[in-house]
Amino acid sequence: MALHFELVTPARLVRSDDVYMVVVPGTEGEFGVLEGHAPFMSTVRDGTLRVYKAEGSQPEEIQVQGGFAEVGENGLTVLAEHVD
Amino acid sequence: MASLKELKGRINSVKSTQKITKAKQMVAAAKLRKAQAAAEAARPYAARLATVMGSIASKITVSESSPKLLAGTGNDQIHLLVVANSDKGLAGAFNSNIVKAALVAARRLRAEGKTVLFYLVGRKGRAVIRREYPKDILAMFDTTEVREPGYTEAEKIAAELVTLYEAGKFDVAHLFYSKFRSALVQEPTEQQIIPVPAPKVAETAAGSAAVEYEPDEEEILAALLPRYLKTQLFGALLENMASEQGASMTAMDNATRNAGDLIGKLTIQYNRSRQAAITTELIEIIAGAEAL
């Protein structure tokens, strides 16, 4: 039971792990992605990406600026322009 | 015949030239490795963005209402040639090959009766293009202050291009840069960047059927297009950087070898004249002794 999560910037592949849940700051509101999420695509506003390694664990926060989130069969891919 | 002292001076000067070319070659080799790694690291983003573009573009029919960046201005009269060069020389024919490709395209477009404008990135190549088309340089982008052009530069260039495009300064933009094949081979490449050519659709049969979009497809596409342009420019800058280092390495390797050959020849000449001088001296002494 894990969601494959990839965070990519133009310069490099920042993260590629299996995690429990990721909360993405979409332009029309935050949304959480768990395993088995329906195919989905959204633009991302500047904000904080929260990565939950396991259920109930402390989230890891990643600042992202501008980009896209895509949920497909291979999990969640976030394409961000800048990552801090 | 040059005097011994002159020859010695020349040998020394060639030797110091060789030292410089050798150092430059080693620097280029180290930078090449870095540039190649950077180009490789940028690939996942570009590949994923292209997939996303492809899947969205396949859902939208290009019409009047589509974003201008995809649909074009409906004209193709004014062509903008974006020529990406480096700032430094000592890279063999790297810059002149790119400029040559751009000039060939400019002539071809002119012959078709189009208007050709230039947008120059990097310091090299300005002089040549300015000489041939003094009035047609729309803008220049200066990269001399940054050590390595990166994503920020690509962003700036893309923003400037989009502004010019929206102001109606040109209808079609082509990008000229050097594609990196290997350290020995760099290919000057022409690529249309505006309007954005729709990427080939890699259909993932099951997944693409019921994708939900938030906001809708058109808005995502509108946000995606400038980003796609940036990525392409960024990719070109990276390829260019790797090519520059590759070309520089090869050119400097040749230069070092030529300097070595020249030193060999000069040393032989130097030794010959030294021996000739000694022989002459001996003959003079012997002749003098015999005369007594």
C-alpha cells in the first residue's frame, strides 16, 4: 500500500519514493493523493507540498513554485519549476 | 636563417601556448562531464512535460480560440531566428557552425519573401550576424554575467519571446543551437519553438480515458505552453553548453598536438643550426692552425 511519488524540476529529479500520502496545493484547493487515486491532472500554485511517509506520521514539507501535478497509473508526478 | 636566439625564443613561446591549450583542454573535459550530467538530469522533466502536453493536446482541437502559442497568429510572414551561441571562443567552429546554419535559413526564408529577424543569445556570433543583417536584430540576450546559463536564463528568454510574440513582432520562431552527439560531433540544429509544435501523442490506452482536469483542459494547456517553451529553451541551452565544451576540448586537443609538432620541428632546426655553427667554428680553427 504505497503511492509512488515523483517530484521533478527542470534541473533534476528531486524525489522518487513510495509514500503513504501527498497533499498537493492545487490552484483550486489542496488535495490529498493516496494510492489508487483516479487519473487526475491539476495546476499547482506556489505553496507547500506535504509528504506523509506513513499513515499518521509527521508530514515532510517541501516548498514548490508553479507547476503541475499528474496522477496516473504510475502514481503521482509533480512537475515544479522551483523547489526549495 | 633565423639565429639561435630567435629560434630559442620561438620554441619557448610555442611551449607556453601549448601549456595554455593543454590547460584549456583539461578544463573543458571537466566541464564537459558536468554539462553532460546536467543535460541528463534535465531529461526526466522534459520527457514528462512532453507526455502531459501530448495527452492534453490530443484532447483539444486547435481552433481560433486556442492559445496563440499553439495555434499561431494565422500568419507566417515574420520569422524570428533565435540563435543560441556561447560567450567564449576557443571552441573551434562551434559558434560559427550555429551562425552558419542560421544564416542559411535566413537566406532561404528571404528567398521565399518572408521577413527575417534575429534574437541573439550569447556574445559570440553577434558580429557576423550584425555585419550581414545590421537592421534586423530584434533583441539580444546577454549571458556574460552568469557563469552557466541555466533555468533562470531560459525563463527570461522565454518570457521575452512571449512578450514579443504577443506584441505581434513575429509570427514564427525558430531556435538554432548545437545538439550534443559526442565530444567529437556536435550538430547545429534548427527547431521551431513558436507556435509550439504539438508533440507526438504517446497514447497510454487505459490511463488517458478518464483523466479529470482541474481547472479544465484549456486552462491547463494555457499554463503549460509557456512552461513547455521554457523547457525547450532550457534543453537547448544545456545541449549548447555540452556541445561547447566538447568542441572546445577537441579544438584544444588539436591545438596542443599541433604545438607539439611545431616544437619538434623547431627543436630540430635549432639543433641543426647549433651544430652548423659549431662545425663552422671548428673548420675556422683547423684552417687557422694549418695556416701557421
